Amino acid sequence: MELAIIGLGRMGANIARRLARAGHRVVAYNRTTARALELAQEQAGVVAAESLPELQTLLAAPRAVWVMVPAGEATEDMVDQLLHLLSPGDTIIDGGNSNYQDTIRRGEKVAAAGLEYVDIGTSGGIWGLDNGYSLMVGGSDAAVARLRPALECLAPAPERGWGHVGPSGSGHFVKMVHNGIEYGMMQAFAEGFEVLHAKKEFGLDLHQVAQIWQDGSVVRSWLLDLIAAGLEDGQELEGIEGWVADSGEGRWTVKEAMDLDVPAPVITLSLLMRFVSRQDESYGAKLLAVMRNQFGGHAVKSSDGG
């Protein structure tokens, strides 16, 4: 099939590459045109669009346009622009980390114009190009069925790692909770390794410990694999500041849990611990920063302020 990708950041560009490598035709657009032109030159199957009107002409109807721009105002603005360019029967896909309530509202606006709106919670970070992405899909049956060839290509396997979870907004809701769980798991690993690090008399090699746990242990996981990779060059994490950002989904999950009267103390505390990381230096916070860099390519702050 063919579809457009708007927003060629780390994930958007790799989604375009994975689709093109599987034989799909991708029309790529980025606000910085040079990035789209470079991707088209690098990857066979990718065609660069230098403007949104050109993007519209390069796709045959019914069109599918995947938006991978920052959540919030940038996504809102892009959806509004596309509504003026696309035609009834076309599909707008929001693959970013939008708040599911915004997604429901946008879905109603898009439906009123005769277009489909599909929200895809997308996980996999910088590793998705080679390993595939976990895709949590919300939208109508017809719209998702039409996108199935692309979804099967982007997932780790055609029948694994993706699913149509419900109506508009449900994909982003599931991804929001996914990220809340991620917060709690990362915090538990960070605290555990900080305890190990503090036991100086044993002289523990934390890289070795992580490697031991990678096989056969009940805590084995991709996050543990990332910890092992992050500790490979030294367990003191020198030069890394223990400042950990939160991108919004953890806050939204905690708020939703409160609204639903669901106790979620681990996720809530893990969110608060990220705030602590911005005030006090700790080994655990450094390890959280390393994990985020390993799975998502998020920048780490160096202790010298760089």
C-alpha cells in the first residue's frame, strides 16, 4: 500500500524506512524539507513531498496520512491543515503520544468532515526499525482493516505486537497506561540497582548482575537488557546527571486512575520520583536516565552541564 508520513523525527523516519523496506510506497514530509529529501535519497521506496499540497497530490485516493509530530498544539494544527487538503474517505493517523481525550475530540471533528481518524499508540523507540513496533490501534473497523498491511509490516510479526483495541481514543488510552506501567518498572529496576551499588563491601559488578538476570530470571525483560547495555562501559555512570524527564503519559495515567477511583500507588510514586531526580543526585536517577536513552534515544544530561 501507500501512505504518507508527516514528521521525520527518530520514530517517524524509522517508520517510513521500515514500511519502504517492506515494499510499501511512502510519501515523506517534514517541516524541514531537507530531512525529507535526505530520507528519499537514502531509502528506496520513499518519495519526498516539499509541501502538504504536494503530499496530497502524490497519494492516490483513498489516502492514508500518518502524523508523527509532537502531541498537543503541533498535532492539532497538522490535523486542521489536513482537513483542508484531504477528501472524504481519506484517513488521518495520529501515531504520537496524544492525550486520548484530545484524540476523541479530534476524531469527532474529522468524522464530521467525512474522513477517518485512527489513533495508534506506538512503542518501540529507536529499536523499532529492526525489531518492529508495538502498535495499539483505535478507530473504526473499516479504517483499521484498510491499514492492516502497513500495521502487519510495522509490528514485530504480522500477528504479534499489534491489535485493534477499540474505537477512536482507545489506542492512545492503552498507550498512556502502557507508559505508566513503564514508569513503575523502570523505577523498581533503578532502586534495586541503587541498593546493589550501595553495598560496597561486596564489590559487585552490576553489569555482571544484569547479565545474570537476563537469562532464566523472573525479572528478565527488555528494560533489563537495556540496563546491561547501559552498564557495559562502566557502572559508575560518570558524566551522567540523574535528571529524568517525564513526557506526560505518566501524569495522565495517574490522573485517570484518580478519576476512576483506581489505586495506582506504584505508578504514582514512580512519577513523583522523577520529580525528585530534578532536585537530588542519585545513582538510581542516573540509571533511569540511561534506560530512557537506551530505548528511546532520549538525551542524557552530563554532570558538567552539557
